[in-house]
Amino acid sequence: MKIATWNVNSLKVRLQHVLEWLQQTDCDVLGLQELKQDNAANEKIIDEFKNIGYHFVYNAQKTYNGVALVSKYPLTDVVLDIPDYADEQKRVIAATINGVRVICAYFVNGEALDSPKFQYKLTWLENLIRYVGDETKKHDKLVLLGDYNIAPQANDTHDPESWEGNILCSVPERAAFNQLINLGLTDSFRMFNQEDKQFSWWDYRNFAFRRNMGLRIDHLLISDALKTVATDCIIDKAPRKLERPSDHTPVVLTLSI
DNA sequence: ATGGCAGTGCCTCACTGA
């Protein structure tokens, strides 16, 4: 079973990339973030996924945010948003797929440490941590995947000197990431790759991809029950090389189930 | 010190992103 995460930065623009990537990689489950389109636009593309053998469920918002789960297997107990947290922004969708609880999330960016958006980020993170904590008690096999907008360690940035302490790399953001780890979750990518400069996002500007000036901010955290069956986790840089790419590229986890 | 690029919509500018 292969499970992936991909921030597509507009599904309208990236639909063909996604459809072709699914067929090429034979991925079973794909969590998408930043669809940037409303319910009507999402309804219109359900058949495009159906035609190649995938279900498509979504939590839509016009212009900003928006998340979805694409799966070969049926999705059950689909839950939109973080329960008991009033949030107008559509950032979370969860479902049980082939016995695995999959939570797909587009974490808040935060803009800057002195921005009101950063306070929103911290509150959002608190609520997510509570939610995921509840879910880990209910589901043995669980994955929290998505665009975390957090680089967990200094070596997850191309230039620690300029990033350390700043947005995506600050102490409270990393503390929140560690709280997720302390729920019993494991950063699956680091189980298989401990090298520096392994990135999932590169700025569109300054030839950042070509120069490998990026960040590792897209993650799949897995519960112990999945850790024992995880066989690989890779960053697939191929889609970042296509015409009009997303600035993020997929991260793919392989499980022997 | 600043902006670089890309996407969306109140669309020739503003806002957001990371």
C-alpha cells in the first residue's frame, strides 16, 4: 500500500499532473492540499478520478486552502475539519482507508512571528494536536499527512542561518511538531533517509529548484502499528520538473499491507 | 534592504503563499 501527500497549489492547474502521476506511480492513497477551488469545481472532476479507478472526497474552499483524499480503496467515516474547533478555513479531511485512519491536513503558514496569522497558526496547531491525540486512541493504524508548514530540524532547510528561528522554523512551531511526535508518531521519511538537503518544497523564484534551495515541510507521521510495516518513504522530485509545476512535490510512503 | 514567481479574483492590482 502506497500513501502520498502533495500540495498541488491549485487543482485546476495541476489536475493533469495529478492524474498522470497516480497512473504512473500506482499510488493507492493521495492526500492533496491547496486545491483552491469551490464545491462545484470539485464535483466536476470526480469522474476524472473515477475513470482511472480512484475515489475522490474533498473539503473545499474557494480561492484559498481546500484539501482532498484520493483513494483506490473505499473511504469510510469521512470527517471534515477539526471537530470542536470553529475554523472557516478548510484545511483538514480524514477517512478510514483499508484499515488505516488517514488525516490529511494543510497546516497554517503563519506569515511571520509578529503576524496575527502566527497566533492563528498556534491556536490551529493546539486544536490539531488535541484532535490527532483523540484519533490515535481510536485508531491503531494512523497516518497524519500533509503540508505541515514546519521544517522539523535545521537540516530540513537549505540555509539554516537565514531560516532558524523564523517562520516555519521557530521554537513554538517545532514544539508543536514534537507534540505530534510525542503522541507516538514517527516522521516516516527520516526512518529511511537521514541526509541533509532533502526537500519537498522549492520557491518558484531565483531558480530555487535547480539550485536545491528548498525546505522539507511536507510530512507523513505514522503510528507504531504502521511503523512496523513501513518499508520505504521517498520524495518524488519528478513532478517538480514538469511544465507549470506545483512548488511542492509528492512524498510517498510504502507499507507492506 | 528588497524583490524575485505563481495562483486567484473584487482581475492591469491586491492578496496569499513559504
